[in-house]
Amino acid sequence: MITCSDAVRQLWEYLDSALDAQERERIEEHLGLCLRCCGEVEFARELRRFLRASVAADLPPEVHDRLSGFLDSMPPAGTKAEQ
């Protein structure tokens, strides 16, 4: 079974349905046993819902600044974050 670190590292690809069937199955097996990672998935889903709903609405400046800072700190797509 994969570790929490492996599951979280692949979280966005999992939510985007961008993993092959074998990787998706490994993550789902992990999520079936790990409450912590299930919480990570639920948080990410809620964040996506919030961001989708906020696209049409103006974000308060402090939220926009925090979100921009967070996105700027993420590694470019297709690269692995340092461990």
C-alpha cells in the first residue's frame, strides 16, 4: 500500500482523473484506510468548489493575496515538489 506522502503528492492528479487505473486504485485503497488523507481529499474538493464559486464573485483583497501567494509557492505543473 502507498504512504500518506505518496497519496497527497498525487492528490490533484487523482481529483483531475489524470491517473492511470492502477495508480487511481492504489490511492483509493489508501483512502479506504486513512482518515487523514480522506480529510485532505475533502478539503481539496471544498477548496475547488469555493474557487469555482468565487470566479464570478469578487474576492476580498486579503483572500486574493493569500491565494496568489499560495499558488506562486507551488511547483510548476509536471514537477515533483521537494520532500
